[in-house]
Amino acid sequence: MIRLKGKRVLVYGLGISGQSACKLLHEQGACVCIYDDENRFSNFYSYEKEPLTKQYDLVVVSPGIKVLGNQIISHFIVSKTPVISELDLGYLFSKGTIIGITGTNGKTTVTSLVGDIFKRAGKRTFVCGNIGLPLTNVAPQTDSSSFLIVEVSNFQLELSSYFTPNLACILNLAPDHIDRHGSFEEYVRVKKKIIRGRRQKVVLNYDDELVRNILIDKKVLFFSKKTLNKGVFIKNNWIFHNKTKIISLNDIPLFGERNIENVLASVAIAVKYRIKPSIIKEAIMNFKAPKHRLEYLGQVNGADVFDDSKATNISASLSAISSLGERGLVLLLGGLNKDCKFDEIFNKNLDFEQVLCFGQAGKEIHDCATSYGYSPLLFESMKGAAVYAKQNAREGQKILLAPACASFDEFASYSVRGEVFKEIMFDSFEKIEMSQ
């Protein structure tokens, strides 16, 4: 914990995390100033219109603020003003045991499931971070008996200097957010920052080569869909921890290969804290996955409909395709590209029934698919693609929204995109207010 009473602190970025940081800082007696790149906050009390002309004891940056090429952040770093992330601030005021979970895909599901396991085990549990509840929001409520299950994004880690969870878990690494970091190498470097302490417990995905090679240490607990000599792994259709059976794959209520990995990671974290296998099994069997993650919505004219709007990168989309199989698959791809290439979806000669491209990246995806011999259709918006899929749905099809792109060209978030998709497919589209 640091002393902030009377200190001048600038909070840069006024989203949910920034607002939560302001509240914590006020409670600690800091003199809080605020700034955001969007002018809509300029009438707020204590808003700094020209922060570069002022001096501060500390600058706290929200995860929504892009760091690469940011002149304001560069100015304060050069002037030796301490610059930390909102995640750092929450960490410095947290008590108890912190479990940090990051990776390209699966973070929210694993964070939610681990939270359920620890709650069922009777632990005083807080589920927070990138999942929607900032760490700075829960930090003041924690004590030495608390367990904080923190979903950690690359945006949160980018400027973090202090955040060192008691247990760090990296689920997987694949190209994503290249528009934010400039390169995949920088994205990986940022993700790896979650591992920084010798005394940390570490859980890593053995099946992901990049992740497996991050830390070669006997203290690392690996999880794998293959059979390992030790760790958390699958053998004879069961998940094992070393020689102990945890749960049969038949008892896991989640759909898809990616979710098997998510369960393996959750089990690995739980056994690190000696939670009983019976409690882990019970929590898994009663777990309901968060929405928009390969969520089965029902049938339209005999076609099965799946919402994987959270698949905002190519790796996640490929995982969804693998889970469902390409035969009979009507695949909806598009949105706002994060500087990724789409060849990996089409260079495998998968037998899609139809590819529907949409949004800002629609033309790029359409041209890429065409270059590999597909005959995709191009739509201006996701709504148009969804309407077409619904109108042409027939028995035996699998209609999958797995966009491989961000949603911000058309929607406020991936969750809004998923809800609109569901409303279109099931006839209540006119009942909701769309976000343009």
C-alpha cells in the first residue's frame, strides 16, 4: 500500500476502470485530476484541459488508453513522473491472495469458473478485473483471507509495473490486438509480464508451444489435453491431477474443445490451492458459461444457431470452427479488423457451406476467401448477414457467428453484437435498441 493523502494524481481515461480508480484515490485522500481523450468529459469537475502543462505526483492510466505513440504518456515518463496502470493501483491496495489469469482466449470463462470453485470451497472470493468489475473497486473490501480471481487483459498489463499475482496463469497466445501493440512480439512480451516473481505459483498451457516455453521450472504446473507424467491432463476420457481423478469429460456441461482447455486450466489453479476434487467436480458440473462464447441459441428452420461473438480474433474463430466441424457450416465473419490476416481461416481447404462477410473488414475477408477458391457473400453489416442467414436457413446447417474481428465498427461491444444476432435470428429484432 502507498500513501496518497494530499498527493496530486492524474487519472487518464474515464471508462469504468478510470472512474473506479478515481473513487479509490479520493478515499485515500488524494487530490484527483482527470483527463480523457474524448471531449465529452471536459465539463467534469477537476478535468484538466491541458495536463501536459501541470505537474503530478502520480499518473494512473486506464486500460482503454492506447500506450503506443501516446504523447501524453511519453511526456510523463520522460519527465520522471511515476506512471502506473489502474491494475497496479488496485494491486497496491489489495489484501489476500491474488490469482491472475490472462491469455488470448478463454480468460472470462476460466476466471468465472475458478471463482465458482473457490466460492463453493467456502473461500471469501472476489471475481474482478477485465471481466467487468475493476480491481480498484474491490481492493478496499479485501482482507488477508480474501481470494481475488482477476481476469487480466494485455491492455491492463501494458503499463503495469507492480502487479504480481500470487498465482499467474497464461492460457494461450495467438495474434490479437496488433493494432494496439504494433507487433505480435510486443503483444507476447506484454502478456508475459504477468509472471515476474520468484515466489509466484505458475500455471501454463503445455499444448501451446509459446506458453510452454515461457518458464521452464519444476514449480510450474502444466495443463494439457494430452497425457503428462505429472500435472493436470486428460487420460481415458478423464481429467487427472497427477494420479487423482477429478472429473469425467462426459460430466462437463460446456461445449467445444476450447472449453475443455478452460476446464483444465481451472482445475490446475484449484489444485494449486488444495481444493478437494469433489468440490472442483461439483463446481464444474453446475457451471454456466458466460454468454456469447460458442453459445447454442436454438434452431431456425432446422438449422442450429451458435453465437460466438466473443471470438474477436482468428484463433478463437478457428477454435469454434473446429468444435462444430466445417460440414454444413454457415460462417459469419467480419467487423473491425485488429490488423490480423485471415489466410489461416481459408488456407486449410475447409468445406464450409457458406461464408458471409460483413462490416469494415468484410471486403478484406471476402477477397481473402475468394483467393482460396471460396465463393463468399459480402454484406455491409452484421445485421444484413444475419438476416440473410436466417432467411436461407435449412435443416442440417450450423449457423455460426464467430467474427474474428472486434465489434466497434457497428456495435458498442461484442456482447451487443451477440444480442443483436440473437434477436435477428429469433424474431425480436425490433424490440431492442441497436448501437451504431
